[in-house]
Amino acid sequence: MPVDATLPYDDQNIFAKILRGEIPNKTVYEDDFALAFHDINPQAPTHILVIPKGAYVSWDDFSSNAGEAEIAGFVRAVGKVAREAGYVEPGYRLLANTGPDSHQEVPHLHVHIFAGEPLGPMLAR
């Protein structure tokens, strides 16, 4: 179900459950600020999700309310995951959906990293 980015954080969302260890995942990276894991329904040969460990609904919520260390740590984690996976040279795409028009499905900020093949145009026309 799409998310209204103005809604309060729901601690029963799937990513909150993953962070609490209630749902397993295929972790590829973890530090104090972020967790990265393989998407269970990949949309490209490689599809990794990177989520902040804090309770943020969207990029807007995160950029408005997270501390400087959280913001820097999360952004650095996204880059580190892409670098360590070897995606920089062939290229990759980052995507963060926010709100109902973008079809955000989980009310926890997350960045998709897509790689592994030419990804085509940004939006279908």
C-alpha cells in the first residue's frame, strides 16, 4: 500500500521488523547508521536496499529530523555498498521513492541500488 510521507512512523513496517531481527534478510553491509540487504523481489540482476537504522518515513523526514552523524553515515553507507559490490565502474542507479505518487510501499526510508545490466531510461514514456 502506498505511503503518505506525512504519516507518523509505523514501527510495525517490514523494515522495522528486519532491523529488530524479527524477519531474516540477506545482509550485505551493516554499521551504526545503516543496514543494506538484497531485495526479496529484485527488479534488476542486482537489487540492494539500504535503510537507515533510525525511524524515518521518507527522505524528507530523514533530512529534516536526523542528526548530522546519521545523515553522513547513511549517505556514506550507500556509497560504500555500491563501491564494495563493484558497481561504480559499470554503473548503477539509486532510487528513493517518497509518498503515494512515487509508489512508496514501505513507510521507512530506503534507497534502492540497481545494477548488473544496462538499466534503460529513467521513466517509461
